[in-house]
Amino acid sequence: MATEAKRPKVDEGSELSPLENFLRWCCRVGLVLSNKVYVSKEGTVAEYGMLAKDNIEEGEVLFTIPRSALLHQGTTKVSALLEKEKSSLESSSGWVPLLLTLLYEHTSSESHWKPYLSLWTDFKTLDHPMFWSNEERGRLLRGTGIPEAVDTDLANIRREYTDVVLPFIIQHSDFWNPNTHTLDLYTQLVAFVMAYSFQEPQEEDDDEDEDEEEEKAPNPPMMVPMADMLNHVSNHNANLEFTPDSLKMVCVRPIHKGEEVFNTYGQMANWQLLHMYGFTEPYPSNINDTADIPITNLYKVVRQGIQSDLDQQLVEEQWEMLCQMMQEKGAFVFGKQGCLTDSELHTALKVLCMSKEEFSDFKENEGWEEDDEEEEKISLAFSNEGLPGLKASWKWLIHEAARITLRSYEDGEEGEKIRDGDQALIEDKAALAGLSRRQQNALQVKFGQRSILHRLMELTKP
């Protein structure tokens, strides 16, 4: 049974900690906390977390947050202005209204959410790779895809701030100040939203015909006090549920006294967790870990087998058509159980391995259609169980593309030795503890990805 959060006892005259202030604020705004859990900075995997005081059964509500306590562009003091000017705040991210909300509320001494936002006084606990130096990102995360993703993020953030946010701030100087609400603070708040915000799922409309239903834009992100105190693991034990009046964190499997309560941020590979949240799950606990093979690596392998100008011309035509078919698909994704983008990989292998006659027929017929039964066969064929049974030519292409991808992690040909050394380091707790936090996270990402690629090479070897 959920009960209201108890106000912490504090000696008269003593100063409340940020956490104690936050818990008192939770009481004032009507957030109901079960007496079976408590928030702590000790005994958790990150700076803050939630622990069980008692055994908790599946289905029990851990806390309930009224919608009035959520922080977003509809609840902030400047909500009317943001609504009035929303057409000028459109951007590719869709986050500008929330970020302007946070810029205002974070720096306002009279903010209703001050006790909540004071938990992150200067956002120095955020350690996303976007805050690492270029040299450190390149050295520690080479080959993972993270440096490239961060470069894109930083360019987009800078453009969004310069083109959309700064003109708005200057125009409304009674609420914002460009000397206070700088690009640096804006970037920190982007990381804060990446790591701590929630998006409410779109409601399914049963009345709409599936064929006519247009894809709805996702709901904008919002800050959910208390829910964002919970840390993530893929094998989580709690889940956030949305109702018309409130949000509820519900236990989804039994939690024993003393255990940490974990939410899930979704099915996230370690590279995604580090990129968006600034942490990783230790190997091998992340069941959602993945490794990418860039589609261009498949092309490089095919080019290695070219023996004549006619072969060259055919490969170039096949590649050009494949790029048109794949559009924005830049990589094939492999998980611990096989290929997660099996249809795309099947298409690429089929096109790149066609003879001149087969490719000519393929162009004339404008491709092919596959029914549901065929899609099931493809999924099985590109699972760990099915990969060894693929055509020899297909296995060779996958095998060599994985080899090229592995080489991208380090200079030289010492990948196997590096992987063995990393495994020894991961298994040696004392040595692992001697690494910096960034080194540990980079190691978890790279070792997890390399392990998937090595396994793939084993399954596709001649």
C-alpha cells in the first residue's frame, strides 16, 4: 500500500541537503511514495537511486506522480508565451520548448521546481561523451560509432541554439538573458534531457483504419521528478505507467529487501547508453547490446573480388541500386542472437551476389516482393542458428565485412590480442577499478561490440 513520503527529521538550525529538500517538495506537490522504498545516494549504481526497504511483490505501486508535478512547456511559468510563439520554436529535435522551459526554471530563484532542479546544481555529474575532448573520444571510442554521433549532435545543438533559441531569448529578455542562458548551458541541458526525460507513448486510436492511419509525431519529452531517480538495467524490475491523472512506477517482478529498484530506458545497446545517458551496463549483462557493420564495408569486400572491367561495372550498378533501395540505412545491426536488420542484409547480399543476367531481370521486374512466410525464413536464416547454413558466398561477404569492421577499432592487425587483453581486464575487478570512469565505459562498449563481431566471424567462417 502506497503512503505519502515522510518528511525527513532534521535538527533545528541545520541545513537541509538537496535530497532532503527534494523529498519535502515531493510531499508538497502530492507525490505519493510507498513506505517500502527510499531514495539514496549510497548502495546504488549511480549518484542517486531507489532501494527497497521491504520485499515488494509484482504489481505493487512504488510511487505516484500527479501530472501537475511534471515539468514541461505546458506547466512552466512561461507556458503561455511558449504556446503563443510555438511556430517560431520548431526545430528538427522538437526539444526547444522544453529546453527553454529548463533554461528559465533552472536559473529562476523563485521556480516551483527549484528543489527538484537543485539536485543537479551544475550538471557536472553528466558525463556524456559530448563533454569529452575530441582527442579522448577518438582515442577511447574509435570504431564504436559514438564519436561520429557526438559530432552530429554538437553541430545540431549549435545550429539550433544559434538559429532558433538565441533570437528568441534576445526577443524576450524579460525572461531570458543571453549572458546567462549560453550555448554551454544549453548543451548541458540537452544532455540533461537526453539522460533524464521521458516521452509518453502515443495513444492507439482504434477508430482509425490501419491503412489510412498516418504516423503520429511522438509526444514531446518531459521531466518526471522521482521517476528519473531510478537507474536502468535491461533486466529491470519496475516500469512507468501513464494514466490520465498521474504517472505510476509499478513493480514488474519481485524485489527483495535491500535490492535496487531499476527502471528501463528501452532496449538500448551499450553504445547507445553511453552516448545518450553517460553510462554502460557491465559485460555481459546487457542483453540488448549490438554491433554495427557499415554497409560500405560490404561494398569494400565485394570490390576485393573484382577481376575485370565488366565485373567492376556490374558491381558499381548493383551498389548504386542498393544505395537507392536502402536509403538512410547506413549499417547492418547485429545483436547477441543474430542480425536485427535481417531483411536489409538479405536484400544487400542478394543484390550484390547477382549475376549480370539475374541483375538485368531484377531491374526489369523492379525488385521483388516477399510474403510474411518468406520474412520468417529470412529472420531464421540470419539468426545465430541459421548463419552457418547460408550460401558460401554470402557467409564470406559477412565474414570479411565483420573483419574490416573489427579493424576499425584499432590501428594494425592485433585485434585478437587486444580483445583477449580487454577480456582479462574486465574479469580482473581490481584492474578494472583502477581505470577512470570514462575508460571503464569505453571498454564495456568496445569489448561488447567486438565480442558480437568475433562471434559472427565464427558463425560465418568457411
